[in-house]
Amino acid sequence: MDDLLRVFGATDSILPYAREYLTIIWGSMYGNTEIAVNYAIDAVKSEDIRITSHRVPEDHVSFILSSAWKSTGLILGMPTYEYKMFPPLAHVLDDLARKKVLHKKVFRFGSYGWSGGAQKELEKLTEKLEWEFLDPVEFKGAPTGRDLDLNYKRSKELAGLIKRVFSLIGE
Ligand SMILES: Cc1cc2nc3c(=O)[nH]c(=O)nc-3n(C[C@H](O)[C@H](O)[C@H](O)COP(=O)(O)O)c2cc1C
């Protein structure tokens, strides 16, 4: 239990707010990142963890904030634009940082064209939030079958970890 909680981060701080629940926040201009979204959602559901999906910029940030606040983990489907995060997601993440949405377990996947850069900016923006990141899954253009498999695997890993922590807390 202690090891798991250490892996998980400051679980005491999570407990009053967070639930056994995940939020996926995603955006995609040309559809490449979008291809991988349902793989992440299916993987989470396969672990019997509830997940709410928000697409940006379509969904209003107030709903996203409320959902993210309650979630123990976040999945971000976010491509790179101009060496940085996709702007609609950058806006939401900036709000999460301003609102001090702390101690989340986070996995990001997303498409890039040549250099990437979104992950670097994401980690910089959130460095004071004590978010723990799983290794990102990044793919050039459209995801291959291998990328999708890896995306599924990592999303499942995140859901499995959350499930395990909550089952231990419930004991
Ligand atoms: C205006 C514009 C800027 C981009 N900037 C970058 C960049 O800085 N680095 C990079 O690796 N790819 C860049 N790309 C490529 C996108 O990341 C790539 O097309 C990706 O597949 C888009 O994902 P999406 O289809 O999910 O929107 C850019 C594309 C456009 C149209």
C-alpha cells in the first residue's frame, strides 16, 4: 500500500476531492489525434473505470474544470502546433493550472508533423501541480496500428493504477 501511494503521489491531498474516475480532454484539427481517442476510452472502460470525454474547443471550460477536479487521472489527446500544445488545449490546461488542479495522474497522446513540442510545454506548464506523467504516445501524422495498441495499453495502465489505489483505500 505505501509503495503504491508513493507511486501515486500525494494521495491524502487527492482524497477529499478526487473519485475513481477519469477525464479525457482532447482536440484535433485534422483528425489524426482523434483516431486514437476511442482506443483510450475503450481501454479505460475495460477496467470498469468511468470516463468523461471533453472535446476542445467545443466543450466549455467550466464543465471540463469541474470534471477534471473530480478525476484522479487525466488523459490528454493533444497534437503539436507551432512547437507547442494545440491552442484550445493550452487554454484549458492554463485554466487548470490557475485553478490549481493538483496531484493528477496524467497520460498524453497526440500527433505531430516533424518535431513535436506539445509534451515539453505541457510538462513545463504543469510543473508546480505535482502531476505524474506516464510516458506519452506520440505519432507522426496518423497513428499506426502499433501506436493505437500502445495508446490502448497505456490508457489501460492508468485506469488500472487508479482502480488499484481506490480498492486499497476501500479496504
Ligand atoms: C499550422 C500548423 C502548425 C504545425 N506546427 C507543428 C510543429 O511545430 N511541430 C510539429 O511536429 N508538427 C506541427 N504541425 C503538424 C501537426 O502536428 C500534424 O499535422 C498533426 O497530425 C495534427 O494533428 P491533428 O490532426 O490531430 O490536428 C503543424 C501543423 C499545422 C497545420
